[in-house]
Amino acid sequence: MQWNIPNILTLFRIVLIPVFVVAFYWPESGWNHVITTSIFFVAGISDWFDGYLARKLNQQSAFGAFLDPVADKLMVAVALILLVGADPGAFTAVPAAIIIGREITISALREWMAQVGDNAKVKVSNIGKIKTAAQMLAVGFLLYRAPVGAFPTTEIGYGLLYLAAALTLWSMVVYLRAAWSSLTKA
């Protein structure tokens, strides 16, 4: 592993996950939602910076290419699990299951496509980037849980979560269609 700024930022995001969970469950102080949301957004911002710096400083590495998406998926999956635990029921669980299920499916598809030498067909698409943005905003608003003035964070968060789930399904179909000829070879 190369110790460079992008890789350190990726590892930082992974280290933030247990801190995030502890903050989420910390006895109510009135600030839990602010702290938890801040940790989540710091992780999201550090994700953007590590990619930017890796390209800008020419510090892209195999380790970073592997661990960066793992760190992202872990943080989002943990956040969704915590949100389902805080608001159990189908309304929260269904989009969370769609998002987590898609991430597992596409990760497996990318791994398999790399093994057969067709990984160029399943590179990150623009729809995937839009999905990620909607998902990150949704989770952030749902973690915050309190309205900001007249801005209904929870309602907007759920709207964005369902948008993210729809985009998740759409992007999964796009990836599967791109890989279909490789998947169905005799």
C-alpha cells in the first residue's frame, strides 16, 4: 500500500464508521443528529477529495481503486441499516434493501467482469454518479431528522431516498444490459 493523501483519506473514512455508529447511539444530548450528520458529510467530502487529489497529484493506486468504493459502500450501508433500525418498517427498509442489494449485485458483477476481461463494460456511469449524490443527500437529511426552519429535512430525505432507490434500479439495469452479452456467453 502506498501512504499518500488519497489513500489516507480513504482509510480515514473507514475509521469514521465506528465513530459514526457510536455517535448515532450516544445517549440523547440534543446534538446527536448534528454530530452524526456531520460525520456522514465529512466522510462524503473526504471521498470527493481523495478522488480529486488522486487524479490531481497523480497518486492513483491499485489499493485506492480497490478500497475507495469499499469505504463508500460500507459507510452508506451502515447509515441505511441505522436508519432502518431507527425507523423500522417497509417505508424505510424497502429503499434501503434496494440500495444495498444493488451495491452487492454490481460489486459482484464488476468482479466477475474483471475476471473474464470485460470490466470496461461496467465502469461507473453518469447515472451512477447522480444516484450517489441523491443517496448521500437523502441519508444526510434523514440522519439530521430535525427541520431546519421551514425546510422539512425528513420529508425531503425520504423523497430523495426513493429517488435514489429508483436511480439505483435504473443504473443496475444499465450495468446488467451492458454486461448481458458476457453473462450469456455459452
